[in-house]
Amino acid sequence: MLIALLGCLYGSIIMYQGEEFGLPEAKLQFEELQDPWGQHLWPQWQGRDGCRTMIPWDKNTQDGWLPMAHKNVDLHFGSQDTDSASPLNFSRHFLNWRKKQPALKYGKIIFQETGNDQVLHFQRELKEEKIDCLFNFSKQEQSVNGHTLGAFGFYISEFTPL
């Protein structure tokens, strides 16, 4: 959902390594930290090392200069590349679709009232093109403005998920 939100807002899309895989930040033990800031500010902040772990290219990816986050191994590239429902293939599909949407790249943004603080609704408009964008930030299904959104779900007019 967050990649879709990022792609519907103004500006360039900048994704950090692993976001297209849906990788969470790794939780490392103090002894595993390399980042001086993380070592100094532990345990309030673990530093930057959690987002610097290796991308798991396959199920056999070994630790690099930081340990591999074991929970990330199931999200490796090899398994996602061929799975049409994977975060990686959603990212590819959405970003390729976005390239062809002038309203998302150049259009103005018009926020819409939802009466629900869990749902963000805005439109992107350019000339005659209008794209509705709704995002549910809650763990529960939400219905607003004629759309039902699943937990952490979204609706973008003109976009068809895989």
C-alpha cells in the first residue's frame, strides 16, 4: 500500500533497497551492530544497520558485513520473481503503470473529505484526466465515498492490480 501511496503523491519516487520486496527493517542484537550511532544510542535507537542488511537474492543468501535478517529469507528475490502476487511483482506492475499516467506525474492534487481519519482520499487531475486515490491506514475494513477498502488497502481508479 505504501508504494502505491508514494506513487500517487507529488514528486519523484525514491525507494530504499528492499522496499520493492516488502522487506521489514532487520532487528539486530547490540553485539551485531556496526553503526557507531546505534552503539552509542542503544537501546533507544539501534542505528542504521537494520536497513543495511543484505537483500536476500535466494534462500541460500549468506550474511554479509551485517547478519541476514532471518525473517527476510522467505521474501527472497528468487521466490518473488515468479510469484505474480508478490510485493516485488506488485511494485513492478504499479510502477510501470504509473509511468503511463500523466495525472500522477504532473497533475494537481485535490484532497477529498472522507469523514474518517483512517482513510486518505485525494484526486490527481491533469486536463481531462482524473484519478481517485484512497488509502486505508487501519487494520479494519473501511467504507468511504462509495469504496470499501480492506485492512491497509487502497483503491486507485484506472489501476488494475495483478
